[in-house]
Amino acid sequence: MKIRLRLALWYSGVTSLILLLFLLGTYLGMRHLLFAALDKELDFVIESIEQSYDPETGIFEGLKHNPVNLSQHLKKFYLVVRDTSETPVFYSLLAQQIALDIPLARNGERVSSFVHLAPEKIPSLRLNGKLKHKAYVSFRSVSRQLYYREKRVGWATIALPVADVEDSLEHLFLLLAVGGLIVAALIGVGSFFLTRQALSPVRNIIRKARQVSHSHLDERIEIQNPADELGQLTMVLNDLFERLQKAFGTQKQFLADAAHELKTPLSILRSHWESEIDNPAVPHALKEKIVQDIENITRLSRLINSLLFLSQTEQINSNFEFEILELGGLIQEVAADIRMLTEAKSQQLQVVELVPATIRGDRSRLYQLFFNLIDNAAKYTPEGGKIWISLRLENNRALAEVRDNGPGIPAADLPHIFQRFYRVNKDRARKSGGSGLGLAICRLIAEAHSGIIDVESEVGKGSVFWVSLPLQV
């Protein structure tokens, strides 16, 4: 999972959790305020009754009025008032219709609770009709003793249906839930885009670093803000590229200088030995050794030339001479030139298919590329083996294949086959004069032409080297 997605998930997750806690706190806070207001209303009724107590008559003056009018005034309340002997002295209209199990308060305590009653036990004409569809109807009840100058004068139990409050809380919960989901979605989208925007400098660094690592060590990453962490990372990467450029430059210069210094004495030595071959005073046995030395010198000269070519990696395109050419004809020319080598080993070199393919490239370097591939196939294919060459078009590219039925390449060696100086069978490669640079040069030439080179092989069944080059539009 990408860092951008992980950060977006973390940001949206943490923010959504904070939002959830906020919404939950809002809901619980509103619930507390609504029921606190309800308790305050119930306490106000009880206090009004308590304050209307007349000690001379021993009755509550507030209940002395017309009971019918009082019941109509308190019709939404369930109210039962008892005297000191716990005998009920007043029932509200709702209390006359239903019975709620509200415990009496003892020891001067105030008891508040919720009481539930089935809807069928409540007169439908007295309560909202929608209550009939609920499993139960909730009442908020308060029970406490009544006092006059610290003397207990009775009890009062009062309750009020909380259907309206519950409906309001349900609407509030639905509103908060829908709003929370919308805000959470906006937070997720915003987190993704904000994270993407915050990490855009990292993408720029990655893109530039890839360009720098692709044989362009002289380029550097632009520093946006030296004070932040990304700016410091950019400076560290630029310093690393600087050191790499110096190291590669030193290595390349040493390689080029060593190759140039070796070419001259090798040329002199070869000329000297070649002149000695024609000297009649030199014995025949010594001439045979001289011929072997000349072959070794020739092999060493080819190695030096390969090293010089590989040392010019950064300037490779400037050393190439690109032109429009027909690739099939070039491959046919390479096959004709190398056929003599294959016939010497009784090998069958067969051109299976060569479709017309026009590309832009350096003729001599592409000749070197395909010569190396076919020559390798001839070297490692046993006598009497077969080599097939084909060229076809695929996805607006020219795809050339060199296939053989040789011993194949072990799977462990395939990832390293195009590395410099890497040889699968070192003893056999040494006997055939291989230096381990041929395939590295092939890859360099293919990449210089914006091409791709790769190999597929299976031990005992042979190998297929293929090169894909863009067509000239």
C-alpha cells in the first residue's frame, strides 16, 4: 500500500474518530439537557403543590380548586399526591386512567427514573396516536416527600410521557448520523487530496531521481524548501549523486586511460610478431606459438575496444550515427556473414521470417548487436544444432528473435546475463574467447535505440534472445 493511501486512511480515520466522539458528545449533551429541562418542569409542579400547603387545615391549597379544572390543567402529567399516612388525596386525569409503578421516596430522597408501560394499557385518546406503534411508552418520573418547615406533610409522585423528547432525540440522532457520514466522506476525500498535495514534492523527487539514475548523474534535484524535511532529503540525495558522479567519472576515466595506454603497445607487439612470421630464420614450432600469441593479442584488443565502448555510456548517443534503415535487410546481412561460422560446426542457421520494418538507428552498432547475439548462439549451440532468426511487428515495434536449441541458461543466471563480465559457464566461455562483455554491449546498444532486450531460456531446451525496437513513424 502506498504511503499516500496509508496517510489518507490515517488522517480520515483519526478525524472521523474525533468527529464521532464530537457527535456522540453532542447527542448525549442534548439528551441530558432535554431530560434536565423535563425534570425541572416536574420539580416545578411538585414545588408549587408543596408551597400551597396550609398547616392550619392540613391540606394543599393548590389542590383545593375544582378537581375537574385542575385535572384538565395537569392532564399531560401523571400526578398522585398522598398525605402523611400515604393515602392518595389527588389523582390527575392521566393518573385516573393508568397505573405507574413509581416507588415512593424515603428518607428525604428525591427519586427520578424512567417508567415503561405497554401502549395498550394507555387510553389512546389521551396520548399521541403514534405511541400505539411502539413496544412501550416511556415516562420520566419524580418521587419525593413534601415538607413544610422541615416537617413531612406528604408524598408526590409525578411523571410525564417523553415521547416528544424521544422523537426529538431520534430526529437529532438521524440528523447527526447523516451529517456525520457526509462529513466523514468529505474528510476522506479531503484527506486523500491533501495527502496527495503534501506528497507531491516527494513524487517530484522520485521522478527526478529516476532521471538522474538513468545515466545522467550530472543533473540535480531542485530544492523547494531547504528548511523542511523534504528539502534536507533533497540535499542529501544531491550530495549522494555528486559523490556517485565523481566515483563513476574516476572509474570511467581510469578505464578509458588504461585502455588507451594498452592499445599502443599491443599494436606494436602484434606488428612485431606478425613480421616475425615471415622471417625464414624463425623455426616452425616457434611460429606456431607466435600465431597463438597473435590470437591472444587480438582477443585482448577486442576486449580493450569493448571496454572503451562501455566507458562512453553517458556520451553514447552522441557517438552514434542514426539514420533511417530497413531492419530486415540488416539482419539478413548479419545472417549471411555469420553463416560460414555455423557451417563450420554443421549447424543449421535458418531465417524463419523477416517482415519489412523501418527503424531509425546506427547501422554499424545494430550490426554489432545482432552479430553478437547470433555469434553467441553459434558458440554455445553444439555441433549439428539449429538456430532460428525471425523479425515481426508487434504493438508498433519491431521484434527480432534469435532462438537456438542449445543447452539453455539456468534460471539463477538469467537475471545477471546482461551484466558486464558475467559468464554462465566460465570455463567454456574462456575457451571460446568470451569476455562477458558481449551481452552488456548488446543491452547498451538496444537502450541507446530506445529498445528492450531480454532472454527466455530453459535448461536442455535452448534459449531465445529478443530485441524490441520502435518503428520509424
